[in-house]
Amino acid sequence: MTDATPISAAANGQNVPFGAVERKIARRYLGASKTEGGVAVIAWISFVCIMLAIWAMITIMSIMNGFREKVLELTLGTEGHMYVGLWSADVPPDQIKALEIKLAALPEVDTAIEFSQNAAGFMANGQLMPGRVIGVTPENLLDFKIVSDNVQYGSLQGFGQGKGSAHQIIMGDDLAGSLGLNAGDRVRILTARSRNTVSGPMPITKIYTIGALFETGLYQTDTTTVYMGLDQSQLLFSNGRKSGEIQIRLSNPDKIDALTEPIREAMGQPVIIETWRDRFSSQALALRTEQIAMRFIFVIVVIIATFPVLSAMLMLVKNKGKDIAILRTIGATKGSILRIFFIAGSMIGVIGTIMGLIAGILFCVNIDIVQGIIEGVTGQKLFPPEVYGITGGIPVKIVWGEVLAVALCGFGISAIATFFPALGASKTDPVDALRYD
């Protein structure tokens, strides 16, 4: 009867819904002793289950986001995230420069550069290798850090300079190795264009000097790519005609949808826009499908983790039938009974979710330490760079929007699992509960 006084007072308006009285009774019920069915033990088990489920969700989702970012980096390499092509032919250089500046000023845009890209053949030392030539200005190449910061031999100082065969280009280190070349050597570049001669059509070729070799760590780039001055590239492959193409790289490749319309408005003329999803549609679809599937699986895991909460609440309601009847007879409403048991169950879910969030975030922030411990215990390296092409340890990227979604998911599912037993408790008939007491 010690709990009767607050509820009686509540009937006189001294208590409010979810107030101190209801919370105090809910806490006492959760601490029920073993002689009352061991509800406290089951409550602790429920708390641990929810905490571990949320911890696992945060950790695995963050690692998946990190791997996804690495996969995108390896897939896209030096490719742009968006490509903008002008309908107009042979656009004046000053107009293209103005468009570059306008696009680079847009939010989420890291770089916007005019470029050209053409398939080509490379011949030297009796070897012929296929690849591509990307034309950029010397200024834009210096800003393209993935290449300019990874020069292994030679220098970029003479890039785009020199006349005739002395004109300097730069080449991927693996491609140069396949041709037996080094910085300072010369290479013949074959184009798809041809000219008529006495003996028939002959492909247009030209010899260039390799000013530097770069190694980005991206297989496709290092084994196939040559960078050439933009003017020289347009002269060699299109007889000097401007391509009118601008390559855009974003701080976040997933923001392409939100930037499509701003880019069209900034251009102020008809344009063709192509995204990395268009060029790598199969990889984009695979990544998206994986995201959806894994999130669905995680929701199921959280639902399973709430079953102990449901069991604890059903047991609590059953054991507290007499207490419910007494509370009802001294003036407690059905709503008050529902709230007491709802608070009791929700406390498990809320505290378990919060602790799981803290544990998951701390685990991700200190993933390097965790990786070091695992490697020290097992004596094996996790994700060797030479096998997976990933350096810097396990990649982790915490997306705070997803953390919030996980928290809401944990709160929501726990609340649903708690509500129905609490509703059943509120419908308990005090006459039936006290009939045999």
C-alpha cells in the first residue's frame, strides 16, 4: 500500500502524466526481486541486447560507409563526378574559363576544369599499349592533387611546354614501365585520326617527351593514362577544335542529384550533364542495393533485440496484477497504469540505445586501436594493402544522419514493444485480479 498514496494524490490533481510519481513506481517495478519473477535480471538482459544491437549497427554501418567511400575512390579514380558538355561547337576560351569559375563557386564543388579525353595508342621500344590522353591546362593539373601530389619521377614544371617532340607530357608509372620508359624519354602517340597519303590513309601520330611519371595507386589510371596540355591535345585529336567539356569533382559524390539543377542554371545555356552513376551504372546499382539490404537487416536485428524487453514487460504485468488492482481501487486511471508500465519498458530501450550509440561511436573513432589489438592477437594484418588496395587501416565514415536514424529506430521499436504489454496492464480488471486474494 506504500504506492497508493501518490496515486491517490494524483487523483486530486497533484500528479501529472509522466510525472515524478509514475516514474518512481516504474523504476521500483523494474527492480523487482528474484522472488517476484526475476524481472530485474530480464531487464538487464534486455538492456544489454539493445545496447549491443545499436552498437553493432553504428559500427558496421560506419565501416560500410568507409568501404563504400574507398570503393568509389577506387572506381572513379581520376574520373570526374559530373561532366558538363556544351551544345555549342568551338566555344571561345574566355567563355569556358568564365563557366569554370562560376561552377567552381557552387556549394559542394571542389573543382571544375575544362578537359578533353581521347583514346590513343602509345608506342616505344617496339611495344604498343592502348590507353587514353587527357588534356588539361598546367594550372588545372597542379590543382588536381591526386595526380600532382603523386609525381614519382621528373617534374611538372615543364608540363605543356616545348615545341615539336620536346613538348612535355606526363604518364602513369605502370604504363611507362610497360613501354620501358622513364622521365625524359620520348613516346609516340597514335590517334584515331588519319590523313590520306600516296599509299592510302595513315594514322596521325606525334612524338612527345615524358616530363614526369605519376603513381596515384589507382590501377586504371596508372596503367592507361597520359596527361597532355589542353591546347596540344585538342590540336592533336580534333585539329584544334574546343571540346566544350567541363569535368566537375565534388566534395561528396553522392550530392550529384542535388547539384544538377544549380549547374544548369549556372551554365545559362543548353548543356549535356553526365554523372558518375551514368558511367558506372552497375557499380552504383550494386552499392545502392547493398545499402538498402544491410539497413533492412539491421532493423530486423534491433527488432529481435527487443524481444527480451517484450518478455520482461509481459512478466512484469503478470506479476504486478494485484498491485495494478490496488492502484485502480484507490483512484488510478487506466491511462496512469498504461504510462507506468510504458515508462518502465521505455527506460530499458532509451538507456540501452544511448549506451549503444556511445559505445558504437567510441569504437569507430578508435578503430585504429581496435585494429592494432586484433592484429596483435591474431598475428595477421586485416585488409592487407597489397590485396585490397586500401591503405590507412579499416576505413570508417560516421554519417551523423544515420546515427540519428539508428537512435530513432532503437527508441521507436522499443516503445512499440513496450506499448502493448502496458496497454494490457491498463485493461486489467481489479475485481478479477483481487478475486482470490
